[in-house]
Amino acid sequence: MPGSLTRNPQTAVVGVVALGGAVGASARYGAALLWPTATGTFPWTTLVVNVVGCAVIGVFMVIISEVWAAHRLVRPFFGTGVLGGFTTFSTYAVDIERLVSKDRAGTGLVYLGVTLLAALAAVWSAVWLTRRALAWRQA
């Protein structure tokens, strides 16, 4: 069994996801420090972080899938790790629960829908714009 961990290709993937996750989560924490949201108010920071993260994943996936043949660890490091750690849909759920528990169910419902729509719009728009920019560049 000695050395079996180093022979497992998944060990490297888990390592880069963990490292990327630490980077992304630190960036999200920094955003929360720079733009704090009081409990019971609309969670703008979480919304912006999630929308920005979704836009970046849209750009990244086009580049990594259609333009650049990256090393096998780039996608798990950046896509799963950094952007997975940066975006925070678990905090999104906690924010909704906190709004509801503070008798702000209407705000929680708006936040639920706005985040979902904005995140989807961000990723779709980023994919579309990235493809258009690449096509324009090649023309």
C-alpha cells in the first residue's frame, strides 16, 4: 500500500479542488468584509457574488471547452474549486431562511427568484458574449 495515494489520479484532482476552493472562499469572504449585509436585509453581497461567479464560469467554460486545450487539472482547480468556493448557494439558502425567520418572507421570495434568474442570465449571457467575441476576433 505505500505510495498508493500518489498513484491514484484522483488525489491530484481532490488536491486542486481543495486549493481552489480555499482561494474562492477567501475571495467571497473578502467580498463580505468589503460589502457587509446586515441580517434581515436584502443580501446584496451574496447576490452579486453568485451572479459574478456564474458569469465567470460561463466565460471559463467556453474558453476551456472550445478554445484552449488546458491541463486536466485546470478545470477542477478553477471551475470546481475557485468558482465553487466563490459562489455560495448554501449561503443563498441560509439568507432566505434568515429573511423568512425575520418575518421578511416577501423579501426572501424576491431574493430566491432574482438570484435564480440573474445567475442563469449571467451564465447564458457570458457564454453568448464570449462566443461572439471569439468569432469577432477570428473574423
